[in-house]
Amino acid sequence: MSDAALPSVAEVRAAAEAVKAALDRHLAAVERRSGEDDPEVHAAFNELAVAAEEYDELIYERYDEVTPFEIPSGDDRVPYTGPAEPTAFSILIRRDYAVAEPQRLIAQAERVAAHDRDAELVDGGGTAGALGVLFGEYEPDEIASRASEFGLEEGDSTLWVAVTEEAPEPGEWLGAPFDQADPEHVLHRFDVSTVFDDEFDELEPHH
């Protein structure tokens, strides 16, 4: 590609300034949002995504470089097609962990087992048995809040509010609890990932 066909330095700089301005508008919209589906936040999000994509394209064409961020589009999600006035719903949660310190995990489980005769390190002991003890003793939310204390490192998490046709009978879905997860019936979704933090950290000016 000839230099004449490349974006100019000024065009790349203008695109970078547009990203910075879009970030400011997005933050301002978030700070004054009125609810979960605030139209100003949605519009500012889309403007930021467009500005970031334009900058990514120009800096690649001019300098053969890529940006370290990719802003997810809300349009990628499956649209909700469930009832407007749901009468029953399920909460579906996934939390990922890495066993960062196996010995700490096992030691915590052994402390629990020492005070609770029913909390035995089964499954051959080790981290597998330790996880069984800890999740039998503590609520998942407590383990999430004390993850480092248990030798765990938190990864991504997601929570879905999924509408159901009617409240199921007791024990009805226990054999296959996640088979009925229909993305089209997810009314609200809340994702937590360091991907989002890393993207915006990279956009902050370095001194």
C-alpha cells in the first residue's frame, strides 16, 4: 500500500482523541444514569464502541499496530423473547476460580474437618476433597468474598435472571439443573471479568 493511500498521522490522532472524548461521555452518562437500561448510557456505550473500532482500524492501516482492547457489543447477546410480565424466574450463576495455593486450600479444609465430624476430606483428599469440605461448610457468597483466604483466585463470573414458564415442582430439575437455560429467556445478565478492567486500564494515560 502506498503512503498516499494510508490514513494520515492527523487522522490517526483525531481518532485517538475521539476515543478519549467518547470515554469521557460514557463515564459521565454512567455517573448520572437513572436505571439499568438508561438510554444515555446505551448511546454512550455505542459511541465508544464505534470510536474505538475506528481508531483500531486507522492505527493498524497506518502503523500496522493493533489496540489492546475490544469493547463487546450489546447487540451480540441473544434478544429477550420471554413474557413482559414474568411470574417465575431462576437465578443462574457461574463463578470461575483457579486453585492458586493448594496447600492453603487443604489446610483450611482440615481446620473445618477438625471441628466438624461430618466434614471429612473425601474423594481421596487433596484439593478435590478440600473443595467438598469448604463448599459443604460455607455459602458460595462467603467463599467468593474470602477466596484468597482459601487459596483461590477469582476468575470471570456471570449471573443470569432467566424467566421460566412457571415455578417448577420441588426436585423437578435436580437431575439436570442447567439443561433448561434458554438464552432467549434471560431477562437480565450481569458479567464480571478482568477483561473489561484491563481494556480501560490500557486507555488511561501513563505518566
